Amino acid sequence: MNYFLTYLMYVLILSVLMGISTWKLFKKMGYNPLFAFVPFYNYYIIQKETGHSKWWVIMAYLPIVGPVMMTVFHLFLMRHFGKSGLLHTLMTIFLPFLYMAFVNYSKDAEVKVEDDLYLTDEEKSENKKESFAGSITFAVVFATVVHIFFTQPFGIPTGSMERTLLVGDFLFVNKWSYGFRMPMRPLAIPFLQGTIMDTGIKGNPKDDPKSYVEAVKLPYARIFQFNKPQKNDIVVFNYPRDSVHTAIDRKDPYVKRCVAVAGDIIEMRAGRLFVNGKPETILGDQQKQHKFIATTGSQLDIPSLYKKYGFLPVQEVQTNSGYLYDFQGLTDQTEKEIKKLPQIIDLQEHIWPKDSGAVSYKMNAMRDGYTKNVDTTQSIFPINKKWNQDWYGPLKIPKKGDVVTLNSETFPEFQWIISEYEHNHLENKNGKIFVNGKETTQYTIQQDYYMMIGDNRDASLDARFFGFVPEENIVGSPMFTWLSVEGLFKDNSSSYQPDGKRMRWDRMFKATNTGEVQKTSYWWVAAIILVLFFGWDFFAKIFRKKEEELD
């Protein structure tokens, strides 16, 4: 069903519930009872009668923000009828329409008229608390609107985009870069992505409580899409193989570089990327990095190298004759300098052998032992190709309208597209392929796809493993780094970690997606956001006071 038709259906259902549970209260306030059923206008009347800002009504039915605002309006209405105690407040929050209906159909529900001259100290104190709570609520709602509809903060916990985006960088992402993707789970806890907290097995989100209501859902829709991801854009997207969340916009967020768009052909040759037969373009803020294996006669002083080079994840293994060091990603310059260290016997770039498939397995516990299954999240895509992260492709990126051939050879390449991303029922029976119950040898691609790969190629779980990224999974592009802390996240793939935590002041409020060495500073944007966030309520009170003096 169309997004906006589904949205309208939810609005009508909520309006009917509001009307059924409050029509008598509207009558007692002097209004036509039918107004309780009219979307937006019913909440406008509540705001008017309770003396609160009427423009808040425009947020009443916004996804995620709407439930918060509705709760506020319901509390205002109940307080207007004298239901302001703790129990009344809790009932209004957790059982809104049931409790309002109880008040609505009770015989003693009357409008409570307050006169400031006759308020007790306790009532004055209660009003101050309400004013403070209102300020906090407004701040939360303002931040939620910005978070959902404009820009969202993301952190970088891994080194897959080093040295373009560093571990410990925190970004603001522009959600309008490639058109705004409408929220798909409108009933959710603000600021949380997928789960509330880690309550079960540590690190396993499948048994954690979700931060949204799965049953209340809206279909995918993107508005004002004037641009699409281009080659070399840094893009934030939802991990397509996330098995925990079915909601696209609740899947884990990833950030990679878009190295190929729909219709391109990608290939890795000895660890070097080629697109449409041409070597990749290296932008000013990128640095070529490769995996190196070092053999030494004695132990290296890795902590001092961390201080000199920053990001330097390495696996250290002691041997009979010395040490082996597996460096995840060294730039050409860093490799030359480390090679000159007196302990180094040999330093060679590591390239996986050609025609050796990178397939990973996981062990599953059974009653009578263990079974070994292919771990598709850690194995090369497609699983039936003898490719690895250094020798990959050629692989064509699907484009909307492409007609692809379906057979046993191409099935692993397109099965996720057909069944998961484009929501068809797919079966492979004895070599025959059925789509929605019909045998077929062809399929027409319904949306564009992209190839997202990390700049730190040898330490990146990217599209070479999880496959094509659908257009519907695109979130936006990073605007600037608002915070950067070295040593904030632990790198489990490294034998060493940075020594302590350190603020990287030179990276803060710098643009992240320009491709330039000298990046633009966005301190002025930060100043405006802070003034709006903390100063809005202050200035609103000043203007309100002036209006009261004029009256």
C-alpha cells in the first residue's frame, strides 16, 4: 500500500479513538462533540483551552514525534479536568484512550478553573514543576525532530574507513542528500536505533528488546530525491543482511565509500580496485592502504608506533626465531618507514591467492555434537565464486529495469535481491527456479543497487561479503565530524590498543565528504544549533512576557 495512504489510515484510526474517548469532554468545554474526531483540530482546541502553544499541533501525527506530542496533549486535557496526580498521569501515559474514555464517561468530569489568586503553595509548586517538565519535553521533541527528519549522529567504531574516517569519529549525517527516506516504524523510542539495551547474551542483539513496535509499520517511500549516490561518495546505509530487524530503517547503520553504482562493473586485481576496467580514482582525503606481514628478530615497540602513526591495528605472534606482525592497513609511506626499523627482517604485502574462495564457517551446537555451516556474513559474495577480497569479480551492479538470467550459477548472486530486498517468494526446486509460485529463467530488477567498500580494504567487512546495497537502504551522506576521540573504541582484531583516550581537536566540525585534503570547518553550524537548542525556550519566554505586558 502507498506510504501516504497507510499513514492516513493510521491518522483516521487515532482520530476515531480520540473522538470516542473524549467527545463528552469537548462538549463540556463548550465545543461540538464531533470536533473531538477531527484530526489536528481536536488537539488545537486542547492547546487553546489549556493555554499552551497552539503551533505544537502540527507535530501531532508526525512519525515517532507524534506519540510523544499526543501524550503531552492528553496530559494537558486530563489536567484541565482536574486529573493531575501521579496515578492519573501514569494512566494517561500508558493507557491513554482507555483512561480518557473512563474520565469521559464518568459523571463527575468537570473543567477545573484555576485562579492564580487562590492557588495554594502546593499548587504553585506543581505549576512550576509542570513548566519545567514542559521545557524538558520541548527540548526532547526539538531534538527528536532534528534527529528523525534532518540529521542524525553516527559513531565510527571500526577502522574500515581509515584513514578517511577515523575510529572514534562521530558524524552528523545529512538525511536529505539522496532524498528523504520516510520513517517506516512510526511508533518508536526517540534516539534509539534498533534495540533498547543488551539484556540477553552479551553482543547478541537477537534477544534484546526492540526500541520500536514492529506491528505498526509503513512501507518504503523516499521524497524529494534529486540526487543518487555517485562513485566516490561516502554513504551511510542500513546493513542489508541484518537478520535482527525486518524494518529497513532499523537495521544497523554502516558507512562506506560508494565505489560503483548501478550498471557499473567492479573488479579487484591483486588488491587494487578497478571500475569499468579503469583503476579507481584516489581522492585527496584518501590514502592507499594494504595488508603487510612483517618478520622481526625481536619485539617491535608497537605503542610508540601507535603514537607516531595513530591507527595501527596489528596482530602479534611470537615465533621460535622472533615475531610475526600482521599489519591490517599500512600506507605506502608508513610501510617505507616501518621497513627501515632495525628489528625488521622482512616486510611483504599480503595478497590472497587467485581463485581461492574466501569462505568462512560457523559451528552450531546440536544435541549429538556440532554442525559446520557456511557463515554467509563472513564469506565472499556470491558464495559460489572462487573469489576473495584481493581477487574479486568482474561483477556487474544491478540496475533498475535490468533483466537478469536465473539459473543455478546466478542464483546465489540474485537470491537476496529477489526474496529479501524486493520481497518476492523465491524457491529453487531441483534446479528449477520459482518466483511467486511461477517457474522462470528471468527476473526484472526493481530498484538500483550500489557497491559499498571501505577505504581500508583489508580490514573492511563490506559489499564484497554482504553483497549489493539496495537503494531503499540508503540513509544519507556524512556532513561533518562533530566529535573525535582516539582510543574510545577497542579494536578486537588488534593485539595492541591506543594508550588512553585523546581528543582530536583538529578533526572536530570539519566536513567529511568533500574528497579534499583541506576540509571546511563547520563551527558556525555548531554555534547555530547550540543557540537554537538551548536558547529557543529562553527567547520564547521573553516574547510571551512582552505579549502579556501589552495585554
